[in-house]
Amino acid sequence: MSLTAEQLFAVKGLVIIITGAASGLGLAISQTMAANGADVILVDRNEKELRRVSEEIIPGAEVAPVDVADSDAIRRIVDGVVARKGRLDVMFANAGISGGAGIRSPQGRIENVDLAAWSEVLAINQTGAFATLQAAARHMKAQRSGRIVVTASVGGLRGATATAYAYAAAKAAVVNLVRQAALELATFDVKVNAIAPGFFRTGLGGGRLLDETHTAPLEAIVPMRRLGMPHEIAGVSLLLASPAASYITGSIFTVDGGITAA
Ligand SMILES: NC(=O)c1ccc[n+]([C@@H]2O[C@H](COP(=O)([O-])OP(=O)(O)OC[C@H]3O[C@@H](n4cnc5c(N)ncnc54)[C@H](O)[C@@H]3O)[C@@H](O)[C@H]2O)c1
């Protein structure tokens, strides 16, 4: 069977939910899916930005202002989408927050790790990601099809001085959650994969990744000597949502300018 690129990467008409869709990588993924004809539902806790996106950037996109740390709320949103549309084809569990300072900064050192901040990062980046995966998997298992794509991080694949403890722990957790879910759901034709970005210029961490004084030392860590731009996540997101990934599950895709090659 030989397919054209258009057939291989087709997402037209698919019902796709993206969390953390109002900014950065989630917005880039949402734009990619919408530009290719998917029926997108944008989830984010930043209601104002979410509405701006659906008015100015992806006109007419359905929005759901929800905090993924609220597992009941995310489940209600997913159940509502399935009730209205009859199915859910792809879930991008992408919402996440920064863990703050890395271990080289005084605030990031082990003796200074604040356990309240630690808990917030785990509540969103780990439990929130799992609740999103769980809410989607319930329906996908029943319909015997679907794709789940979790945004992990290279910070969850190995130790790194730029990474905070909580962030490293939560992202490592989601990497293995993806593998666990891939195993359970494989025979239900539900594929579960992760994207592990390196450093991207997004709003993560309150704008630090847009600030040259903060990004210059990060660029020095990257073999390509630059940060990624949000649109550079588009290709792998389209791959994982499309027929091209029909035999891919339990995989972690690094998109990092070469960081993990070192
Ligand atoms: N930017 C990077 O360098 C980088 C690197 C590795 C991984 N990541 C991961 O990529 C994902 C997207 O981050 P980004 O870089 O685009 O950052 P971003 O801050 O630009 O976008 C994140 C979006 O998620 C939303 N969000 C945060 N917490 C939420 C919650 N509890 N419920 C619902 N929405 C929530 C925010 O409002 C924001 O719109 C995150 O999981 C992040 O950890 C980013």
C-alpha cells in the first residue's frame, strides 16, 4: 500500500482535545490540527487567552476553560465532548507549568525546595496529565480506537542542572505513565505516546524562556545552539495524531535540538 503524504498525515474531521491550548506548544499543536481540518476543542485554565485564541487565532474553535488539576472538571469536559460528538479521536495532554529554578540556582537547591510549590507542580504536571489521560482512555477503550499524546520533557529523561526537582520528578512520571497506558491500551487500538521537548520559546515560567538573559546559558547547552520555536513541535504532533503513526505506541519523541544526544 502506498499512501500520499496527504493520506498519511490526515487528521481532517478528527475530534481532538488539546489541553494547555492557549499558549506556546499547545497553541502550536492546536493551530496545526485546525489548519489540517480537525475539529479542535481547546482546554486551558487561562480563560481570557483561550477566548482570544478562539476569536483571533483559530476562529470558531470550541473552548473549555478548565484547570487540569481538577480531575472531575476535566472528566466532565471530555464526557461532554464525547456525548455531543459521538467520539474522541485524539487527546493532547499538554498543559503544564514550570517547576521554577533549576538545581544550580540557590532557590532550586535541595534544602530550599518548597513542598507547597512541589505539590502544585505535581498536581498539574503529573496528576493533571494522568487525569486527562484517564478521562480520554475511558472513552477510547470503549470505542476501541484513539490516540493520546502527552507532553513530557527532556527534563524527565535524565538529570539536568536547568531543571527543578518537582519538574524532573513529574515529567519522569508521565514518561512512564505513557508506557504503562500504552501497554494496557495496545489491544484496544489506542496508542499512547509522549513528546519530550527540549527548550522552547514559550510563556512557560512567566516569560523566562523569552528573556535573552535567561535563554543565553540554555542555548549553550543545546547542540543546535538555539531554543526551539513553538511551530517546530507541529510535525511530530501531526505524526502522532495521524495514520502515519498506526504502529507507534509507548514511544517518547525527543524534539530538543540534540540535547539528549549528548
Ligand atoms: N517550553 C519548553 O521549553 C518546554 C520544554 C519541555 C516541556 N514543556 C512542556 O510543554 C507543555 C506546554 O508548555 P509551554 O512551554 O507551551 O508553556 P506555556 O506556558 O506557553 O503554555 C502552557 C499553557 O498551559 C496552561 N496551563 C497551565 N497549567 C494549567 C492547568 N492546570 N490547567 C489548564 N491549563 C493549564 C497555561 O495557561 C498555558 O496556556 C508543558 O507541559 C511543559 O511542561 C515545555
